[in-house]
Amino acid sequence: MTMKHGRLKSIVAGLAVLAFTAPLSAQAASTFLPAAGGPLPQMERIYSQVHAAGEYLEFLRLNYTGAGLRMGLAASLMAQKQAIGIEPEQEQAWDAYADAVLAMVPERETVISIIGEPGSNDIPEAFARAEAIAASMIDRAGKAEELKAAIGGLRASLTPEQLEAARVPRLRIP
């Protein structure tokens, strides 16, 4: 009797799930599937974006060290320092700011713990990536606090003209 009762519950649960998800499946199908014989523009766009993201992740797995990003940032910071016209008495505040910005760049080990080893098809341990992201964010939180404090110190040491010169246009992301 219990065996039949358990099967009956499973069948009823399955039908309930089917009844709930069928309209959602139909809506998803109408969103992504074309009318009879039409092209698949949404699916092609999504596939293209997923493929590009996969290629970028593989590029990072093979090439990311953090050093290149830090060097690019350091060059930008040097240009900004000159554009602002940092005076000798402002050097300490500037250096604290620049060091804090550069410290925000993650190390290779951090990035690899999140995106996986190059060439590896191993499936990570359950929740390993989420745990790696959380650990990285906790580490970044401390560094972000240091950056925020350094920005406050630098702002306090700059003249209004220097603050205006420090304005950087926002980047546009398509």
C-alpha cells in the first residue's frame, strides 16, 4: 500500500510540475524559436555572446597574470598624476592612492580559482566557484576600504583646480 501511495504522490507531483512549467516552456519557446521557417536571431546572438565569453575566459586562463593590468594602470596613474600636477607635499597622499588602486588588481591564483585552470575540463567541487568568488570579494572588501581611505586623503590634499583636472570621463560600454 505504501509503495502505491508513494508512486501516486510522485505522479501527482510530476503532473503539478508539468502543469506549472508548460506555460513557461511555451513562453520561452515563443521567445527563442522563430515562426515556421524563420531564422533564429535571438539564439544566434546568444550563442555568439556565449562563444565570445568562452573565448575570453580561455584567453584569461592562458594569459592573465595581473602584472600586465597593473602595468597599464600604473601608466595611466602616472599620466593622471602629471595631468593633475601633484606637488611634492602631495606625493604621500598620491602614492597611497596609487598603491591602493594597484592592490585592487587580483592575482592570477584568485582569477584561476574562479574561472578554472587552463585546458582543464574538470568540474569543480560543488560550490567551489561561488566560494572562490566570496573569498575574493572578502579580500577585495579590505582593499576597497583602503582605496576609499586613500581617495579621501588625496582629495583633501588637492586644490580645487587639481580636483577639476583629476576628472576622468566615464567609459562607455556598448
